[in-house]
Amino acid sequence: PYSRYYVPGPSPWPFFVAISANGMAVGLILWLHGTPSFLLMGMSLVCMLLSTFSWWRDLIREGDIGFHTRFVIKSFRDGVAFFILSEVMFFFTFFWTFFHNALSPSCELGMRWPPPGIRTPNPSSTSLFETGLLISSGLFVTQAHKSMRLKDYDVGPFIGLVVTIVCGTVFFLVQLREYYWNSYTIADSVYGSVFYLLTGFHGMHVVVGTIWLMVSLVRLWRGEFSSQRHFGFEACIWYWHFVDVVWVALWCLVYVWFGGWLYMWWFKMWDGDVYTFKYPDAKPSWYAYIQEEHAPSWYKVPDHLKA
């Protein structure tokens, strides 16, 4: 048992997790086709929860016995790193879709971005508060990690984890409130589709990260972490920082820049005189907020074409 790499014995939990995941997928497909099977979904969900709980319980017990050598921990680190890399590529696909449509709007969108009729959310309102929440939570969870490394198991890690969990919960609730008050839905052009896919999947990652933090808090309460042995908590911190970075990029690009508000601020600062830079080839999408009296001649529709 104390060899360099520990090979676990036969376990039924991967099989049950695979079966329950397949059942949930089938139940979701049936629900999308209008014939939901709540019994199948419920049984699959219960089986998934029980199987994953039992799997993680066995994994923690193996570590307590001493099977997790530094070589095993290194394999865990590599696995979590590749998992986060896969999540980065997952969000990269959505950002690629967003840039593809925002930088070159099609004629179906009026060759403008944001598309006509879309009232984008103000980046200095709810989303700015959400950004502050996640950045603050990243600082608190980092402080909790530093406290644990300094062998402070009583105050620092508990306060940091509790505040981070509160920030994650408030973020999710505020995001639901923003969805409720938005003037567009996921069916309103490609902007609505990509916006809700990006922010919705990020919200799901926030929920997963918050649950992970809660599990780490319980394990800390039970004394399962030490200053030198706390990889489960460290992996949780990696995941949470990934969630923070994705949201900051999402806020800067989706809300501020391509939401049209950055150009609005620039337009108001120059009082409409933004044409001294001589951009004869500028696309109309950048001038979605231009007032008619300030529009240059090349932007206006010629009189002989109006008839």
C-alpha cells in the first residue's frame, strides 16, 4: 500500500455514476420532446448523488490511510489542471461565437452590434456589483488558504470560506434578478443566445464552485485538512479563481465593450465630436448610438435612395 503509485481496488461507483448520467441524459431528451419522465430523472439524480458521495468518501478514506503519496497527489494536480484547461476551452468556444458575430455583424442584424432593438444591460449597475463580489471572494479565499498554510485552523480559513460562500450565493441570486429584469430573452437574435449561454454557464460554474467551497468548509470543520495536506481545498481555490477570471473577461467584453456602453461613454465625453479621427472606413455598427444631427455625410442614407 505504500508504493509510489496507489492502484485502487474494484469499485462499483464509476459504473453507477455512468448509468445515472445516462438516465439523466435520456430524461432530459424526453423532456425536450414534450414527454418528460420525472420518475427516470428523479431516480437517476438520486443515484448520481449517492454514487458520487460514496465515491468521494472512499477517496478521502484512502488519503486518511496514507495511500495518497506525493506522486499520487501530483497526478491529482495534473488532473485538476487538465480539467480547468478543458473548462477554459469550453468558454473559449462561446467567446469565439460572440466575437464572430460582434466584430462582423451580418445583414440580418442590420450590420450593427448590439443588434437593433436590444437594450443591453448597464455594466456599471448590477454586473459591476457582481464583479466586485467575485473579485472580493477571490481575495477572501486566497487569505483562507494563506491562513491554513500558516497553521491557523481556527479563525482565518473559516472566515475566508464563509465570506466566499456568501459572495458566491449572493452573486447567483443577483444574476437571477438580472435575468428577470432583462428586456430580451435567449431567443432574441444571436446576442440574446450568446449572452445567456455565456452568463448562464458561468452561473452554473459559480453554483458548482460554491458547493465545492461548502464541502471544503465541512472538511475543515472536521479537521481533515492540515498545513501540508489540503489538496482538496487547494483544487477548489484553483477552480474558484478560474470562475473569477472568466467573469472579469465576460464583464469587460460582453457588458462594457460589445454591449455598446464603451462607445457611448466615448461619445458623451467628446460631446458627439468623435469624427476628427478620420475613420472613413468605419463600420456602421460602431455608430449605433450616433444622433442624427451629429452623423457624418457618409453615414446618412442619400436622399435619392430614400424614395
